[in-house]
Amino acid sequence: MQLNVRLYCNQACAHCHVESSPARSEMMQHDTAQRCLQLLADSEEVGCLDITGGAPELNEQFRYLVREARALGSSLDIIDHCRYVMSQFLFVIVACGTSQAVSHDGRRYLVREARALGSSLDIIDRCNLTVLCEPGQEDLPQFLAQHRVRVVASLPCYGQDNVDKQRGRGVFERSIEDNVDKQRGRGVFERSIEVRRTIVGKQRKRGVFGCSIEGLRMLIAVGYGQPGSGLVLDLGLRMLNAVGYGQPGSGLVLDLVYNPGGAFLAPAQAKLQPAYKQELAETYGIHFNSLLCLNNMPIKRFADFLIRSSTLSEYMGLLVENFNAATVPSLMCHQTLSVAWDGRLYDCDFNQQLDMPILGAGAPAQQQQQQQQQQGHWMQREKGLTVWDIDSLDEVTGRLVAFDDVSKVAYMIGGQNLIVIDLSSSVVDVSASTAKVVPVLTVRELPTTTTDVVMCGDLLAVSAEGATKVSPGQVLLYTRYLRAAGSAAASMKLLANFTVGALPDQIEFSKSCRTILVSNEGEPDCYDKPECSDPEGSVSVINIRPVYTSSSGKRCKAPRVAVIDDVSASTSRKDCRLTSVEGTVRTADFKAWNDKKDALIKQGLILDAPNGASVAQDLEPEYTTFSADEKIAFVSIQEANAMAILDVASAKITGLFPVGFKNHSLALNPLDPSDKDGGANIANWPVLGMFQADEIKAFSSKGADYIVAANEGDERDWDGYKQNKRLKDLVKEDLLDPAVFPNAKDTIGKDEALGRLNVYATVNAITDTDGNGKIDRILVNGARSFSIYKADRTKPMGRHGSSGSSTVSGLTRVFDSAAQLEQLSAALLPDVFNSEGTNETFDGRSDNKGPEPEGLAIGELPGSGKKSPARRILFLGTERLSVIFVYDITDPSNPVFQSIAKSPRPDANDLTTWLTGPEGMAFDHYTVSSSSSKDTVKGADVDDVDAATWSRTTKVPIVLVAYEGNEHGGLALYRVSA
């Protein structure tokens, strides 16, 4: 997260793309800085706060930002750079192609990489060094050292040999003077230095360069750049392709950066670095690690210089001739959120200066509008998103995925983008054993943030937020993607837009594709201000009717086979196209339970939102899944630790059931509750886990309904209400019942015991069973498992799912995986146990939901007779551990573990190439058709397959997994083998 806190600067450099100068007055106000810190606190994936300007230190908010950000640092990680990846799996696509494809409100831009030295927030101060000489900044070096701030600055000088080689012999004598004057102000050189053999020369007066050297000495005097100090002085801007930057275990380094002073490019870094090292050491006693060379962007003041000097065309030609495609994946727009002084959001600093913001829909809340008007920096909404329009920086690319076997594409969502990925036979060979990277075909930018994508029949459905997070959302229906020339007008054509509840989080189609269920989560935007809004959670039922018309405009009967590029349908049906969708929306709410809040809490529902929130407001539907007969649907309500029953025909909620707690003191249910206990220590503790299912899927077995639930767990964490604390904080606050937990400080309160565990901190009828005001039941989010429930219907379904009652009297848990996920990962993946998917983060999630099962998919694998019957397979994704557990759930009460599929890791030595955080999963079939008349065909094309292995038309079972990723999301396709 990069903040431009002020455009004022005590210098006016010629190459400055920000156009900072002593004449600029734009400055970040306190409430904007405070909002940025709130976002930082709510965005656990952000690893770096980069403070820039102007001269950021001269903004009164600078030290406030540093102090408050450093206080957050213990829970945040380190960033790394972005790269495209190849995978050992069937293929991986990393969707970080263009800035538009990766720019959106709440997008995750930064990498997680916990160092062996421990996790910390990297705070960067982009300093011009002369600010250290400004009145009132005498203690700035000590302040920076105290808060362990990484200092990034630039020095406008270079060696004679490099300059002469680049611009001609003898240029050095002129270049030093010209370079300093042009970059730091006319006449500075004469006041500052005299030229010497290499680099810069001696200081004559306390001008810009002299003050820069003095600033270096001041920083070094307090430990910057000294071996073992851990303090960093990076001179210059961060390179897109940093050399030796952020290597795990290397400690913090001291780098310099070179900027050319005219219409030429930087010389080779390897050749220039030795001259810098020698001269700065011999002349000034300055030591550093590496030199980084940065070319100037032809924008703003540097562009003006190029125009005035009639060198713009020459310079642009140099950029074209020296274009390096290898740097594209590392562009800062893939990993940085840039915040302007007025709170507007950009995907990089350069786009900020070009006024190319991250776009979004809606307007800021009224209170923020008033604040901005009072501050005198009111911005129009069409100028882009602001820090007040998002709730976290952790909403990321590659969230969910859908497969289209007809068009042979995958649809992914991320931010405001709908991404189409090529899975055609020309790029995918589902019989191959090696991975292959596939291309992105197109990116469709939507008006607001997307939340789900599903393909059913000829319809592509996308859910998206409304104008604001708390306003009504929408479900958009499109035609599928078409490939052939001339089909662009019909490809992904918007057919309908239905208004649903606030924050629609998930879409579920019926088998006929005529009914759509939408889980409207209805999250609040905050609780601590009068203008905060907490919409009700709900489930929308959309009944639709696709409309097909001929070229004459008359309605026609839908073709039996989808018409794709005029080749799939019979001749009589070619002139019949899907042109629109008609439909109605009904919304099921939870108002009927508003007067039952106390009773529901006693039953085990977590209903504790502040400010008198009603039950309907406190219930936030996460996932909805149809029963086999589609008369009812099951709804997971994660934060409330509950499930609900929806009667589809009437669009009403008919049942609301707590799902209970998991007793981790029982022998079957041990857990590892500490990230500070030295390893995988799975044992029994006096803790109750709230099951809190995220994704659920229903299936039928022997006439009964079953629901598989991924017990991820989730806490309420909003401005104005934080639900959880570490257990040792409850001990300090004397909130634990001493009769139940005697001597807690010296027993369970220790870090290696339960002290580090994130626990539910509310004292209520659930945690305080005897009413004495003390917690006697310790609750944690999630159960670190998956469960299977059986629906108790008052009238069971028929053998084929008919005549079943829509009334459900309860849910019975027939299976829970207990501690299997932790035990299996400890045994089979010991280096990444309870981690973020990397060795460096080993055991780092034990204090907070462990492996964190979140997404799941269920697939039916056909059998081949009595000896090999059909099987039902569960694919369970773990968001943090970043692996997929595979279970056979043919017998719902006795699932059998099959295997673990690791996430794609193309380069074991480069964490940025690893896809982590499986979020969305889909089981499907990839249809393979032979194009040859021969029984056996040699070749690698997927259309030319061995008839001894495949029939002429074969459906290959596959699982698609959308990964949130570290610095970028991605998609992996897995072939399923028996």
C-alpha cells in the first residue's frame, strides 16, 4: 500500500513525475490517513506501507502514520515481486496481465511471504535526504531508526566512465554539473560541489548534494546500512526487477538508485555499481549493498523537459528499442495499491500522476462526502474509487471459477473483472502429464465488484455488489463466450440484470437452469458512526425464462444443441438465438426470527452485532445449495454458526438451526492452538470450535438429503466491533472464570499453550453458562474439518427425489473429519503444517483456524460393474494450507481419505510463482472428441486420442480451482483419475 501524503517538496527535480515543488500545497488530511490505517489493519495480506510525496516527512501525518503502522506490524508480512508461472500440474493460468485486469476496489495487490526472521510490516519512507537538513527535522534519523523504517532515496550522480560511454568522451565534466542543476535546481551545483575524477566531488557549500551526503551520514550514524543493524537505507525508487531484494533470511540491506538526468537510459547496473561502491566508500565513508538503475518515465515534469529539449521522440525511441518484456510481470500495478493525498485509489504511482484511477460505481457515504468537502478536496465520484469505498485490501483476483464445455473456456472473476481463459484443445491436452500455461482470451470490466460466476446451459451468471457494499446487489446474465470471427456482437451479450439483496455472495442454479438462488450476505459497512448501515441478510429466488428469437424477430424454440459459431445446431434451428431473459425476483428474509433472539442465542447461534441489530441483520447467508428434489435449499450462515432451510416454491425461510460446537477436549478432536509452540503439537485443549460452515454442497444418497460443509470459521471484524481477542488478553482483562480455568496466566494463558489463540471475546449466554459475568466456555472460529449432515425431513423423499416434504425438522451431523486435516498435513506435509502454503510460514496459522477449509466440490465418478461401483468424491480446498484434500464420500457416514493435491509450485525457490489460497472450485467434465477415422492416432493433440484408452467422444472428469494467490490469482485445472 503506497501513500502519497504530500505534493509539497523542498526541491523541484527535473525528472520528477509527481511535479512536486515548494509551490505545491496538496496534503493528506488526518481523517484520510486514519482511514488508510484502518484499511491496513483490516487487510491481513498487506505487507508493506510505502510513504511517498513530495517530501512526505514534512506532512504532519507522516509520523502518525509511521507510529500507528508500526504498531500493526507484528501481524503483517513482507512483500515480494510478481512473476508468471508454469506448473507441474496440468496447467496454470496467472491472471495478472494488464493493469485493467488487476485493478479493482479491494483487490489484493501485495504478496505474503513470512520471513524466517519473523513477520513484520515493511514501512518505506521515500526520502530525498535533504529533508534531513530542514528545520524541525533534526531528530528524523532517530525517529526512522526507532520505528525501523526502510528509507528509499535517490542521488543525482554517476561515474565518469559510465557517462562517457553513454553520452560521449568528456561529457562527464559537464554532466555532473548539468545533472545536478537539472535535477535539483539551477545553480545548485555551483553552491554544492566541485567535480572530481569519478562520481561527484567534494562539498563546497551546504547545497542540495552536500545536504544529501550529510543526510546519508546522519542516517548511518544511527545504524542505517551497518552490518547487523537491520536498518535499511534504499537510495532510490523500488525497481520493477529488483536484484537481491527481500531474500528470505538475508536481513535488511542498503541500496542506492541511479536516475539518468537527460534523454538517455541508465547504463548497465553491473558496470556502474563498482564505481559507486568505491567512490562513496573512499570519499564519504558510505557503504551500501547494491546499486539499482531506474529509467525515468516520460510523464509530467520529465516529459516537459523532453519536449523543451526536443528530445521526446529520441527518448521514446530508446524506450521502444530497449523494451524488455521480461519486466512486464513485475510491474508495480500488479502488486501495489497507490493512495493519493485526497484518498483516491490507483494501481500504481505513475497512473496516479496521469489521473487514471481505479474505477468503480456508486458514491462515497454521505459522511465521507461531508468530510471531504470540509477539507477542501471534494472529488467527483467518476474520478474513481476512494479509501472510503472499500472495506479491505484483501479481496483478490481469481476468486471463483466456472467451466463452459461448449466454448471450451473457463470464466473467472476478480474485482470488477470477468476473465475468460482459453481451454480449447489447441492449448489443453487433458491426457498429458505435464503442465501448460494457457492464455487469457478477454477481460470484461463490470461496473462494480464481482462476487460469483456460474455457467448453466446457455447462460453465464455473474453476481456483483451494488453501488455501495450495503446497497442492493445484482445478478447479470450473459450469453457464453464465442470464438469465431464475426461473433463478437453475440459473445457475452448482456441478457438481463436482476436486483437482489445487499452483497450477493453466491449463485446457485437449478438443474433446469430456470431457477437461481442468491445468497445475499448483507454485511455492515461499520458500527461506530451514526451513518453506518447494516443491511439484512437474505436469499433471493429468481425464476427466469430465456427468450430465443429468429432473425425476423419472432420467438422460436430453443435449439436442442447450443448454437456456437453457427456450427453446432441443426440447419432448422440455426436461425434461433438466445436474445434475452425474462424473470421475477422474490427475496426470503429472516424477520420472522427477530423476536426470538434470546432463545436463538441460548440454542447456540452467535448473534452479537452491536447497536441493537436485529436477528435479520445479524444473519449473513454465505452459501445456498438445492436439495436433490429442489423443493428446498440449505443455507449456511457462517458467522452465526447456523444453517437455514429455504422453501423454494414460496421463497420463505422455514427453518433455522444451530450447528453446535466441536469439543476439542475429546480424544477424537485435538488441535494445535499455538504458532509459538515450536512445531506441530496436536493435543486436546479445553476449547470449543464453532463449526461455522463456509461453502456447502448437498447430494442425495438412498433417498435422503446430505450436506457437506467446509468448517472454515469467520469472525465479525468491523469498524466499531471486533469480535475476537487472543486468549492471553482475556486473561489480562480477568474475563476467564477462575473456577473453570484456575491459574490461567501460568497455564493456558502462555503463548505455547492457548495464549496466542484467537478466541471469541463476548460474554453472553453461550460463553457464560452460569451468568457470573465470566467466560467458562472458550470458543474459537471454525472446526478445522469438514462435516456431513443429514436433513431430517418430516416426509422422506422418494427413491428418485420425488414427493418429499419441504419441511425439515433438523440437521443431524453424521460425520466430522475431527483432527484429520491437521494430522494428515503433519504427517504428509510436515514442512508446511498449518502454514500459508510455504515452509517459511510453518505453524503460522495454528493460532487462527489452522488449515482453514473453505471451498469444496463434489464429483460423481462412474463405475465399471459390481467390482468397481460408481463413487462420490469430495474435493476440499484449504485456504491457508493451500492444498486440496480428496475423500471418497460414497458412504456419507464413513468418508475415506484418498489423497492430497498440492497447489502449483513451478519454482520451489521462488514463492511468487506459487499459487496459494484455493477459493473457488468446480467439478466438471471436459468433452474430448476424436476427429480421426482411425482407431489409433499418434500425436499430442487432445482431439487425436488413443481409441484404446478413450472412446470417440469421452467426458474426462476435471476439477478447476481458482486461487486467490499471493500477489496474483490464478486458475489450475486438475484431471481426476480413479
